[in-house]
Amino acid sequence: MQLTTKVKIFALSTCPYCRRTKRFLSENGIEFDAVDVDLLDDDEQDRALEEVEGLTGKHSFPVVIVGSDIIVGHNEEKLRKVLGL
């Protein structure tokens, strides 16, 4: 599927829900940019956490951004709706 909107995911490398969300996107042919926050260096990690908190009001993962839609947590129903699957 070719989306005109870029898909970005903030995740943790150790998070099973993050892995599940990435797998769901991949299996449905959705290209995405993934940021594994826990693998970033300290300054980059601080910036990523600030961005996540600014978007969601908390530090919860995964966070999937599709245009103006923000989905917190692994939620295939919401992903399908936002992505038109």
C-alpha cells in the first residue's frame, strides 16, 4: 500500500507491543520510520521522550503517527482505520 502520509513509530526495542505494531505495519506493506528510543544516545533519547510526551502527554509506547493521527499502544483496529486497511 502506498500512503502519501509518512508513518512514524516511537518504540522501545524491548517492548513486545512495539514489536507487534512494527510487525503489523510490515505485514500490511506499510512503510514506516521507526525510532527505538531506548537505543538512542542520551541527548537524542531526551529529545525523543520530549516529543512523545508532547504528542501524548505521557511516556507510553508504541506511539504511531500517521499525519495528524496519533495512536498510543498496540491497537490494530485504530491502525486499520487510520491506514485505510
